[in-house]
Amino acid sequence: MTVEQRESPPPKDRQDVPSPAFVDPRWRILLSVVEAGSLSKAALVLAMPQSMVSRAVTQLERDSGERLFVRTGRGVVPTAFATQLLPRVAQLVADADALVEEMRSVSGQPMGDVRLGLLPSAVRRFAGPLALAVRERLPGVRLHLVEGASAPLEEQLREGRLDMAVVLREDPASVRDERLLARVALHLIGPRGDARLAAGQIDLTALSGLPLVLPARPHLLRARLDRLAAEHGLKLQIACEADSVQLQYEVAAAGAGYAIASVDGGPGDARLAAARIVQPELERYVVLAESPRRPHTRATREVMTLLCAMAGEPAIDFQEP
């Protein structure tokens, strides 16, 4: 065996190579505690003893000279000092992770974590096919999928907890430079056999005075309908407020109010019928939004390419809970 052979270590799987410690691991623990809302839940997520989590927080408090958390009956909440630090800590961790992933990807396949948020109705279309495509084509990428409504997904994007998310926009101006995945029409949803829905479409003005079941303010759809009512002189009668499409469908199926959603009559629900709202026709926009706090890596770019390619296939309806 030559000297060169003795000094060259056997090749390892790239994912077995430990990550360089660019960031003190205690900051990662801090972020986990904030996200979980308690030391015990963070310990479960991190797969480490709660005493180790508590010790890491105590050491950070000692180093910073400030309290980081206040205990409550349900867990812990960050202090004002910690809240001020969190965006910079999250950005520091994201930058460090991106650097590690880029280092690993320079001479090989994309590697690292990609966190993607999906609307509930987008789950059916994208979750399985995307996970399979990533497994087959990007074996070094770990895909983390999160399901939620637009508003919570947007919040996670702003906080840097997601790399990207499939979310809804209510008007073209709000799409900006985001990738448009689909355009979906708004429909009035009611019980099967309702005469108002028989024609398959209904004028916006006909909604005036109808008992409606809508999400509570400040939901973006509710705000949009309020603006339209003011512009067209409509009187919106709110019979019930419900913050998920499924709840709205149940109320509509019982005949207690009409829902407004971007899905025809509820997928597979024989109790419901729908009429497309026209004059004017109302559309919503399904976009792929990116986090302003998490830098792009080769892995995120490849996953984004796969997702956009899938969105180019025949579209399904999307909805927001």
C-alpha cells in the first residue's frame, strides 16, 4: 500500500459526512423551543433529553445576560429580548445551512433540506408525486412537507421556517414576481337542487341579501368581498362565520347559508352544487411563494423546478381552509 493510499480515507455516503459547525448548536435548540412552545416538546422534536435542552437555554441566558423565555401554564413564550433576536438567529442558521448544502453540492448532486408548505387541496396533487420525484431524482435532498392555510404558511415563510409554499393571492397585483401555478374561479356553493345555482353561473349582484357563510375578518377573501360589496353597492348578509372550507361546505349542505369558494361544489360531495360568480368574474391565483429569510440553494432550486413542471399538467381546483 502506498502512502497516498494509506492517507486517502474510504469514500463515504455524502449524507454521512457531518456538517461543519458554523453555528452554535444552542441557537438551533432555541429556535426549536420557540417553534414547539415548550422545552419538553422541543426535546421530543430534537430527540434529546429535556435536561440538555434546558441546559442549552440556561447557557444562552447566561451568555447574553438576559432572560429568553417566560414560563406559562402551557409551556414557555419568548421574552421581548428573545423576540428581537429571533429573526437574526433564524437568518444566521438558514445561511449556515445553505452554506453547508452548497459545499456538499459543488461537485455532486443537490443535497440538504427543503421545506415546502402546501394548501390542503394542493396536497392531493403535489405531495405524493413530488416526494417520489425527489426520491428518484434528488436522493441527497430531504423534503419536509407542511400542510396549512395560506395565512399560516405565509407567516412561516416570513419567519424563515419554510423555503417556499403554495399559497393563494386574491388579485393579480399581489402576485408580483412569484411563480403562477394556477388561476381558479370563485363559485357560490349551496345545497344540491337549489334553483339559484341551476344555471351554473350567477351574477355578483345576485349575492346581495343572500345568507352567506364566510371566513371571519381579517381573512383575505373576506376583505376582498367587503371591497367588492362597497364598489357594487351590495349588502352582504353574513349568516355564519366559518374559517375552513369544510366547515363552510357543511353549513351550505344543511341549507343554512351559501359558501364562496374556488372549488366546484365540494370534491365528491353529492350534497352540494355550485355556480360560477360572473359579472364580474372573480378569480384567485395559486402561486409558489418564497421565503425572504431563507437563501436559495441548489436543492431548493431543483425542487422548485420539479414543482413548477408538475403545475404545468392539467390543473385541479384549489381551495383555502
